[in-house]
Amino acid sequence: MSGNLKKVVRDTSREAYQQIKPHIGRLHKLVLWYVAHFPDRTYRELACIIGFPETATVSRRGGELERKGLIKSSGIKVQSNNRKAHTWVATKKYWNRDYLTKT
């Protein structure tokens, strides 16, 4: 990739981040709520339930929620595309409703 193209990609990524930054907390809460209320689903299934066109939004928020200890893997399921994927559930920490008002 040429130096100019790398700069364009980097600038575009920064612009995209600035656009989504105010909504990140809202996306975390949304994904967390769906994991809690639709347990044992894959990120792909959750994205379909929520209505997101791609899995990436759910998987990125899910990874961050897992690192915070709010969700955990509940097993592995074979998806319709014959690939294995983790299923997810909310941890006991989720049910502390203070988290939902702080973020």
C-alpha cells in the first residue's frame, strides 16, 4: 500500500471512530441486554436478532464485555455455515443494574 493510501485509510478510520464514539456506550448496553435476554446464542445469531447487517458490531462489543466480566462463553455451537462458534450468556455481574446506569 502506498504511503498516501495508508494516510487516507488512517484518516478515514479516525473519522469513522469519531462518528461512532458517542454511541459506543449505547452499543455495549444493547449487546449486553440481548446476550442476557437471549442466552446461548452466537454473535452471528445475536446480530440477526438485533437487526445489525454484520456480526462485527456485536463481536467487538462482546469481546469488550467479556473482558469486563459481564458476559462469558456458555459453550460451542455449530452454525448453519458448518463453523463452530461460542455461545454467550451474561454473568452474575450483569444483574448488578448499577452497571447499566453508569455506562
